[in-house]
Amino acid sequence: MNSSSVNKKRILSGMRPSGKLHVGHYWGALVNWVRQQDEYKCFYMVADWHALTSEYADTKDIESNVREMVIDWLAIGLDPQKSVIFRQSAVKQHAELFLLLSMITPLPWLERCPTYKEQLREVTTRDLSTYGFLGYPVLQAADIMVYRADAVPVGEDQLAHLELTREIARRFNNFYGNTFPEPQALLSQSPRVPGIDNRKMSKSYGNSILLSDDEDAVRSKVKQMFTDPVKIKLNDKGHPEGCVVHAFYKIYIESHEKRAAECKAGGTGCVACKKELSEALITALKPLREKRQVIAKDHAMVEVILKQGNEYACTVAEDTMKKVREAVKILG
């Protein structure tokens, strides 16, 4: 960790290693993570315990997913000299604080969580009616609070989660004295990147375009993209505002406004749009894919970076937990 980051405000963010990263992760978080490295003292966490909240029945891919995800992070520009890149399960203080916070968190706070209700409704391939899944926002709060983070990078759809963390921190402080700051939202403006089926792009839904996808995979997935259901013939007038292809056009193709006007006038067809988008995506993802291939050849790099990050994160987290144990008066 570069010594110049000592006096910067802290932020904490992380991702679950439950599958390969996709373009939604890139635009929704990773682009901002790279920019934030120069302004904040950043803790970026491989949230492998969080992965167990939904992948508990089949853990065989978690280790490989951890490695692949960190390779993606390095390829897009995360720098271990600027940021603490670490693994959640290597810092046992997360679990200790999670246990203590679970003692004071009211059950209705968890049951009203929007993401909890959404996942229960949308994910039909796994049983999410578990204590771990219900309680994952408390673990998330522990992740943030154990580093006494000043802010958390979030999109507007994640504000409810952060507010829950703030409520838990406030409740802890009310019981045991002023121990934790209430982390602020570091709102990120990011383009909407829908899944190919027009739902939210998610590893859980199987509707994503991966950062590591090769050219054939990109073309295949773009062909499957949801388009205007009433635009059947080439010269039918379209409605690009509800089209997944057009949502990607606005991100990857400068002439998207011209193409949208042509679609509305019935001057272009979905096949031509998908072909153009495929090539634009392939061109955009190629440098990243090539860089990650180079990084992947250094088999020791990821392990070394995580070891160093784990050690630093443990030091910071243990300093917090000393204060917490004193506040709760459990000094075991």
C-alpha cells in the first residue's frame, strides 16, 4: 500500500466470486473503482463468504472464481500499490463483528430489504430461504464497519443496503457509545446495462456478456438480445427506448442517436443493429481480454497480491475490533 494514501478517506467495496465478471460489473462499478484509487484509500474485497449465501450447495468453483475475478480487476486497472485487494474469508474479524451486529439487528429490518425480496422472487434454481441469505446485509454492514469506512461506492439501487448499514451503526453507537462512523453514499453515475433478456444483468440470471467472452460468444449473445417485440419486419417502426440492443448502443456506439432515429422511422432492422453492436463490443473488449491473458500467465501474482492485501486488511480490522470489544465489554 502506497504511503500517500494514509490521510485519505476510506472506502470499501467488494464483489462475490460466484462467476465470471460481466460488462454490467465494468460499467456499474469497476470503472469508478479505478478512478477512486487516486482520491481515496480503497479496500476492495473478494467477498467469498457472501458467495456462500447463494452458492452454499456447490462450492467447487469458488477458488477458481476468486482467481479469475482478481485477474479481471487487475486487467481493468486496479493497482495493489494504490488499493488494498484482499479476501473476505482471510480476515476473520469480519465474522466476529457480524456475530456481534446480528445480536442487535431487528429481524424486520432484514425482511424489508428490497434486494432480499427481489432475489427470492427471481432466483428459482436455488433455495435462498436460509438464515445466511436473510442475514447477508448484516455481514455486509460488518464488512464496511470493520474498516470504519467513511464512504461506500453505490448506485441508486443499492442505497437501501447502505442505509441499513447506517442504521446498524447508529444502533450500535446508541447501545455502546460512539464507536463507528455512519458511512456516506458515494453515488456513482453509470449507464444502464441490461441483461440480454432485458432483466438486470446478473450472474444469477445467466443473461450476461462476460468481460472474458471470446468473439463467438459475444456474437451469439448479441443475437439473443431482447428487441422491440412489435418490430417484426425490417421497415416496421421501432421503439428503441425499450430495446436491449439500443441500451448497449448508447454505451458502445457514438452514432446511437442516428441509429435510434432510423429505427423509429422504420429505416433499419434488428439484424443489422445486432451485427454492428457485436463488432463494437468485440473491439471494446479485445484489449481487456488480451491484458487478462498476460496476467493469467503469472500464476503467483494473484496469490502474492491477496496475501499482502489480507495482511494489511487484518491489521486495520483488528484495530477496529479492539475498540469494539472494549465497547461491548467482551474482551475474550
